[in-house]
Amino acid sequence: MTTRTNAFGQPIGFPVENWAERERPPRTPMLGRYCRIEPLDVERHAADLFDAYGEAPDERDWTYVNRQRSPSLEQFREEVAVLAARPDPLNFAIIDLTNGQAVGTIALMRIDPPHGVIEVGGVIFSPRMQRRPTGTEALYLLGRRVFDELGYRRFEWKCDALNARSMAAARRYGFTFEGIFRQAIVYHGRSRDTAWFSMLDTEWPAARAAFERWLDPDNFDEHGGQRRSLAELRED
């Protein structure tokens, strides 16, 4: 890219023509082939989520989450009520279309309409999502909302730099690693270095095409196994 300079000979960024502040994400559902994402609600989702999370034999899935797994449905309902009321993070439940049950959560957060920047977070997938395409489709549906519907310029993914699963997931979904913010936060009484990833609006069309090819039913065998990986499809 050719470097642009101003009247003082200083390098400056490329122009963003006709830019206007973006709208905030609406509290409306997103429908896919395998799952539906809808705004988190205590009455509709708390019991399903509590049961789904409770199928995990231990709490290792919560090591890098900023709260602990609730020991009781009553306490979990209180937590869900707080999360559902927040405008940012804007929390969603992931509904498995095979049975209509909530099986995980995901959120849009650090919403910055003036600059067109938004982050995906609050990702907690239950064991009921394992070996199913619901998690990948949930991320795809959020990408469509962020880029195609709302016209944001930047989609971020952040995680504990020690969270190997989250780091691998970000790369698998097509986010680009940008670096480490050292001693970024304190949670669970310990220090966290935060890994930053991003996807830009210019990168989304190729990522979207790979998602759609991966999610195509023809990409799965009779046992539900993938024929081609998302990373492989993105390289085509």
C-alpha cells in the first residue's frame, strides 16, 4: 500500500470515505441451518443452560471464564437475569434446532459504533455442542450481523493468552493474531495476559465463503464428521 502523507509530510492512514457512525446491534434473533441465536432470557434459557453446562464432568471449561459455574439453578437464574439485562455485553443464547434447547451462550461486547469496532465474547459452549456445527455456525451468524447487516469495520476476539483452545478457535474461524497485552487484567485472583485477534471487513467475504462451504450439509459424512476443515476451505 502506498504511504499517504499530509501537508507536513507526515504519514497518515488511508481515507474512509462516507463513513458514518454504525448502529448498535439489535436484540433480534439470527437463524441458521443448525442453530438459532436469540437474546438471552431467564425464563426461556436458564434451565436448559444449567442442565447443559451441568453435563460437563468438571469445571475445566470455566477456567478462563470470568465467573464460576453456578452450583444451583436458583443462583444461575440470578446470574442470567443480570447478563440478560446488560446492553453491553449483549448476551445471546445458542439454540440447537434439533431439539429447541439452549446449549451455549455468546455475546457482542465492547460495542464501538463511532469507529465500527465490536468484539465477540461470553463464549461458553456446553458439552451438547461438541462434535456439532452449532458453535461454528453461531460465529458465522454473528459475523453476518457485524459485517453484512451493520457494516462494522473490525471484529475482535480476545482471550487469556494461556487458553490454547480459545487461541486455536480464533485462528480456525479466520481471526488474525495481533499480539499480547501483558498483565491486562486480574481475574480469579490471578494475572491474565490477553491475546488479541481481529477480522476486518475486507477479510470477511473470504471468511464468509469458507464458513458457508463448511456448513453445507454435503461437507459432513453420515456420522456427522467433516469432510474438509474450515482452515482448508479458507485456503482454496
